[in-house]
Amino acid sequence: MTLNPDLLIQFSRTHRLQWEEAQQKNVILYPEGMVELNASSAEILKLCDGTRTLAQIVSDLEEKFATQGLFNDINTFLEVALQNGWIHQN
Amino acid sequence: MAGYTKTNITPPRWLLAELTYSCPLQCPYCSNPIDYAKHSSEISTDDWKRVLTQARKMGAVQLGFSGGEPLTRKDLSELVKHARDLGYYSNLITSGYGLTEEKIIELKEAGLDHIQVSIQASSQELNDHIAGTASFEHKKQVAHLVKKHGYPMVLCVVIHRENIHQMADILAMAEDLGADYLELANTQYYGWAHTNRDLLLPTKEHFEEAEKIAQAFKETVAGKMKIYYVVPDFHEDRPKACMNGWGTTFLTIAPDGVALPCHSARDLPNLDCPNVNDYSISEIWNDSKAFNFFRGDDWMQEPCRSCDEKEKDFGGCRCQAYLLSGDMYATDPVCSKSPNHHVIDEAIASARSAALAENEKPLIFRNSKNSKLLS
């Protein structure tokens, strides 16, 4: 299973992404488990709303943070997210 | 408990709400206390709402509605809604018995995130025998409905000597039912399972065979189904890191409002476990004797005290140490370094001879009559 650059990326319907006030971080919640996210991972996942491809997520974040060269980091993280079932592509 | 400092206290992350000890099933390995029939009072809807609110404020985020059978509480949907409003991820841990499609929809609308359905075996005959109730077909139906309504579905099968030979069929059943997660929960020998241990504890050969089958299967379903494996600690040489450390992560509230650092802790002597009717969750978590009792490692004896693995397993399980050695401060006898480790070997040998005996004694089922007889 690898990311298809042509397809839209959607956050999983059976996981929940949420800000935790007590921990001051975003987390992914799923049956009986939780993953704590760092700030950049959370920024990436928030854009996985089914309206963007990988390239669009990269360009949106490069624009938001006024920077370049994020492709490799974002691609690597989203591959992990896909393997873990946090995101999917249809 | 001497020497703990409050700065070491981490907030609860997991709240297990044991709503009731009532259950239509009679599983002989039930984790409820043997004397549950003595604790039949249940706290009110408002009490539960207050507990949920206070624990959430401290940082609890995973919430298990459990029991007994939580579906027997009429206010379940109301509590689920309250939990969702607070931002919990709520897990319903159910036998599935009595769960209708209407209820599944109602709970979804209330904001329930996940349903874990337990099945006792891969065949109707054995499932219904172990559950003490004809429930197999209904449970399978419930599993389908849980999927149909978009919940992630965890199928939980408690593994013991009566069903371990069905491992291949259990795995196939989980795949057939479309489980997203399969929890293969090797029986933990507390409460009712402790009472029935001679009849439930599999041999090492059984475990190894079953584990091999499960491992091979795991690879074939990678990406489709995740498998949680609760280790059979009697056949390990190091203890489990019970509760991720006492009073670090888990908070259990029993049906009568007693707060417990783990769901078996009510069997430990002189802990004076506090009740939510008398204290707030914050007072219970931070200040109570029970929750501070085994925090840190000052309570440890040798060989734990000087062991370089004490940070990893926290000396194992306090309830198991007490149950098997009579000393709740002792190293969990599962550990091969424990001076009491022989009790584990004896338990395994005793179970093996019970398995080979011509007239196996019957299982003691978990019901109110037996609870009263045994306590």
C-alpha cells in the first residue's frame, strides 16, 4: 500500500483527530488507543479532508508556513499514516 | 507509598466506567470480583455524569463503558451523549446480548465511537456453554450490525483451554465478520478465572501452537485487521507492565462508585479505596491512599528493588502478587527472578493434571448464586 499522487486523501472515518487541552497537543483516537501528534503531523492531517491530493497538501503547507521543500517530509509522514489506517484514498 | 512526590503524578488518560455488575452471561473467567453480589448498589446517572466531567477535566480521554453488561443500564445513551459532549472517545465493551439495531443507531446518534463485541468461541455449542446463555447467533448478528452502522468493530475472544484449539476457526470467524480489530485475550487469572484456573489454563504446547497460527494469520490480514494479543503471562518469564504502572494512566470506577487503580484492586487488603460519593476525582487521583500506594518504586522489595528492569514492568501486577504469594508487595511470581516463581510452575502442572484427569470437575459459572456461595 503506497500513496497514489493522483487521488484525494481523506482522514479515516473510524479514527478521530482532536486537540487535547490537558496534553496541549493533537491526538488520534481509535478503539482503545491514542497516538500523540507533534505540531507538524497535526497540520498535515488536518488537510486530509478529502479535497486535496498529496501535491496540494504540500503546496498549501508551503504557502501557509512560507517555506519550500516540504515534499519529502510530508510524503514520508503520509505513507506512515496510510500504513496505520489514519488516512485512506478511494 | 513512602517517598512518592506529587510532582511524579501523571494525569489519568483512561477511564473504565463499570456501570453495573449485572450481566445476562455467566462466563467462568469474568474479571468482576467473586463477591460482586455483595456490591449490588449502583451510583446514579448524575453521579456518573459528574465523574465523567471531573475525569475529563484532568485529561482522561479514552472511556470504556463496561460492566457486567453495560447495556443493562437504562441511562447508557444519556451517558454516551454526555461523554461525547465532553470530548471523550467512548468504547462500549459489551457481550452484545440484548443489543438491537435500534439501540445501535441510538448510541451512534448519542456519539458512541466504538463497539467491542465479545464472542466466547467459534462454534455455537462452545460459545453458548461458556457464556452460560444461548447467544452465539445473536452475537454474530450484532457484529454485522455494528459494521453496518459505521462503527469500528473490535471482536474480543477470551482464550483458555476450552477454546484454544479453535484458534484457526476463531481467526476465520473474525475475518468473516469484518472485524477491524481482533483482541485475542489470553485469560488473566483473577477473580472467577482464578477460581477456575485448573480448568482454564492451557498447556505451554497449546499456547505455542495457537500463537503460531495467530502469527501466520496476522501477516495475511495486514492492513485489513489489527490483532491485539493479550499475553498469557503464566508462560512468560517476565511479568506484564500492569496498568502501565499503578496510578499513572488508568482509573476504574466500580458500579457502586468505588474508585480503583485497576479493576481487581478491590481484592487487595487495607487499600481503603475511595468512593466518588465522598471525594472528587482529583482528590481520589492525587491524594488518596489507594492511588498513591504503589506509585513509584519505594514500595518494592528485592529482587525488584535492585532490578534493572523495574522501570519496564514496575514489578508486575500487585493483585497477582497478592493472589499467588499472599504478599501484595512481592515481585509478581510470574517473574523467573521471583522467589515465589514455583507457584506458577505448580499452577501449570496442576492445570495439566486436571486436563488429563478422567473426571474433570465442572466449571464454576459467574452468577449471583455462586458469588454468594463463594464469598
